[in-house]
Amino acid sequence: MLEKTGRDAKPVDLAKWSETAPRYSETKRMISVFAGRPLPVIGFVIIALLILVAIFAPFLAPYPPNQMDIINKLQPPNTTHLLGTDSLGRDTLSRIIYGSRTSLIIGISVIAISSAVGIALGLFAAYFGGVIYHVIMRFMDALMAFPMLLLALLVASLLGAGMKNIIIALGIGMIAAPCRLMCGVVLSVKQNDYVMSARAMGMSNLRLMLQEILPNAFPPLLVMITIGLGAVILAEAGLSFLGIGITPPTATWGGMVNDGYKFVMTSPVLAISPGIAIMLVVFGFNMLGDGLRDALDPKLRGVI
């Protein structure tokens, strides 16, 4: 390689130049892009706080969540009860803290079940094609014909209230999204040269799907899973607000909003405080998902 053209051109030592050139690993590049955007960082902090609050709820809550004190019901915020008490005298702050644990358990359980089933169905449909593809995709089309919350409402009405039934209801409603996304990504990935080379070398279908296709199709799924957690928590709050979610006296944010809106004129904090908690958590998961999308997509993160 020449440093400049003409008679005075001098050769450049490529080995020396490559040693002095800065190098960035993909991991450092992704972290740099993610940390360089304020909203994803704020979302990460909100979700980290949610997880910590859910784990250490017994140590952070000033009172047991179901401890009733009828004499001190509907108390405004004060030094004893920072967010006041509800119609049964239960501490609002304690119930919000324990409600974070309920929301997180339901969100993780629903996403784990729906993602596992949806990813498996989408992977098989796109890889094998033919009749398998048409059967699975038409079933997903039928599921997507109903809004997720409406479908979950129907299933929950049939199964009844309770945490297990709510997880099943929301899990069924969330299957279609990861399945269709996985199918679309696999249809593109399986045409790459490295997949065809592995198939030509005699790699089995199962090994090919798990080792070559799934890892390369996972980044967009990770973004969808992160954003889907916020959607599940919001859907669970909606079902609890309608009275077919988690059965009382378990603390849930949607149930607290349902209990508090009756006193919105006299004690607005009862409905506003759990509503703010729902809003912040959904916002946090959405911003975290947007940050992961920018960090994992080479086209979006650019070159540092």
C-alpha cells in the first residue's frame, strides 16, 4: 500500500497500521450504542428497579399487603402511610410494592410460554414449508383475527379467575406474534450460504435449526420479547381491572385501580399511584426494547 501517489510515494506497513487502528468488539459496540441513548438507559433503570423491588418486597414494604385496619381506612398520604390507605385500611404503598411481584411473575411466565411455543411453531413452519407452513400460519391468522386482550378476556371468562388461568389466557393470546416473526426471519435466514453449506455437509434438520438458524434469528425476537413483557403487564392490569384477573386479596395494580377509581374524587391517590406504576413499567419495557433494537441491528447502530 502506498502512502501517496507520484515519485515520492512510500510504502506503508500494513501490519503496523492495523496494530495502531482502534478495534471495537461487537459487544462493546452494542453497549456503546445502547448507553449512548438516554431513553433506553432510563428504561433499563426502571426495569432494574422493578426487579429489585419485586425480589425484596418483604423488606421494602412497610406493612403486610393484606393487613386491614378499618379504623384508618381511606387515609390521605401521611408520615405513617406514605400513599395513604384503601377502603379496607390496607397500606397503598405496600400493595404497590407487592403488586410489582405479581406483575413480573405473570409477565415472565406468559412471555416464556408464548415465546417457546410461538418460536417452535414459526421455526418448523418456515423450515419445512408446504402443508406444515399453511396449517400453522392459518391457525396464527385465526388467532390474530381477535385482539389479544379480547382473546385473553374470552379464555379467562371460560377458565375463571386466578393466576394460573390468567397466564394460560394471556399466553394463548401472545402466541401469534412470536410465531409470525420467527417464521418471517427464518424464511430469510435459511437461504444464506452458511445454512446451505451445513445442509450439504449432512447436518440433520434438528441440529441445523438449533445451531445455524435459531441463533441468527434470535435478535429481533429478543426485542419483541422485551416489548411484549410490557404489553402482558398492561393486559393483566386490564383483566384485573375488569374483575376477571387475579383473585383478591392478592395485590395487583389493575385490581388496585379498580378499587381506587370509586374514590377518585375523595382519594385520587388510590387509583393514580398504581396507574403511574403501570405506566412507568410499560414505558420502561418499550424504551428498553427500542434500545436493544438499535444495538442489535447493524444497520441502525452504524459504525463507530
